[in-house]
Amino acid sequence: MKNTEDIKKIKSLIDTPNVVMMATRLQKIPFSVCPMTIQELDEQGDIWFISSKNSGHFKDIEHDNKVQLIYADDKAQKYISIFGNATHVVDKKKLDEFWSPQILQWFTGKDDPNIALLNVNISSVSYWNSQLYKLESVFSKKGNTGVGEESDMINMQH
């Protein structure tokens, strides 16, 4: 279970809203990747997105819900890799929280039948510590790295 300090650290690494690359079908080579805007990193440490039900990643998650989120901010020297399990969510109240006029670029409105939410429950977070020049882990559930192998990535160093 993610604790408050883990969630604070993750929030310090990724400001929301921000764009990450979401990788799906991680067992397939090449895997699928698309840009997604983070709507929220909630109190439980879950990451929320707005998605189209017709998108490739939405359909990929129906087959295999393991995803990887990749974030890079060159100016701030923040490089993060997050593995987790994605879930399709229908929640009008949550959609209202996230709604902004920019979303109309992709949808006709809040009642668009193709609009859905994705919730990613984080299983591990690693980031490049640019001051110490090493990969570090914020949080990891043993056996949930997203690609099938067991790993305890806490305090992992390269």
C-alpha cells in the first residue's frame, strides 16, 4: 500500500495536469504508446485520465490492464517510469471534476458516448535522481513491475 510520503514524492515528481506517454500491451513487441494528459493524482495515489472508448489504448486495456507511464521533463531533469493496472471507469461526478473546455477538442461534450475515465493504480514508480546520478524507486509492490517478472525495486540503484 502506498503511504502518504510515497504519494507526496510522486506528486513532487509529476505536476498535474501533465502529459505522459502511456504504454499498453507491454508483452507485445512493439508495445503501443500514446500521449495522455494526467487529470489527477488522487489521495490514494491513483492517476486519472480522460479517454475515448474508441482509442487503441482503451481497447488494449480490455485485453491486458498493465500499463507503463513514461514522463520526461528535460528542463527540470525529471525522468519517471510508472507501472500500474488501468481500469475503465464510468463516473459522471468525477468527469465533472476534470471537465474543461479544452476537452472539447476530442469530445462533443460531457455526454459524448465515447468519453470514459481511466484510473491507474500504481504498482511501482522509479525515477532518475539527477543529483545522485542513479535510478531510485518511490514505491513498488513485489511482483507488480508490469512486465511479469518479480522485482523489489525499493532503493534500486544503477
